[in-house]
Amino acid sequence: MNTTKIKRPECLTGYTIQQKTACGSLYLTMNELNDKLFEIRMTLGKSGSCYSIMFQTIALLLSVMLQEGISREKIRNDIKYET
């Protein structure tokens, strides 16, 4: 697979969504570069909790994939859970 690493600029455009969950508030931040999803950040509940660390790690992995040039469609299709 040919991918091109995209350097993170100092400033990005994005937005944050807050969702109440049984484990506390989930904050999902999505940042864009050139009108394409570039970076994802997730925070759940209290800092340092197991779930919070897990969500932060997943968001970091997704961000690295996006920054390596992997399309969000490919990511979505590859991790889509089918019942």
C-alpha cells in the first residue's frame, strides 16, 4: 500500500461533540485539514481511567492512519462490525 505521511500543522479546524454515557461524558473531537478528516481525539469520563486511556489510544491509532494517507472510507470499511 502506498501512503504519504502528512505533517500536522500547528492549527487545525475542527469540532467537539459531547455525548453522555453510563461511564461519564464522552468528548469526541474531529479535526480537518483541507476539508478532510485528519485527526481524532476522544476523552471519556475521568482522566486516567482504563476506559479513558483505551479511547485515547484508539483515537491516536485512527489519527495515525489518517495522517499516513489511509482514507476514512477504508478505515470505516475495515473496522465495520457485521452481525
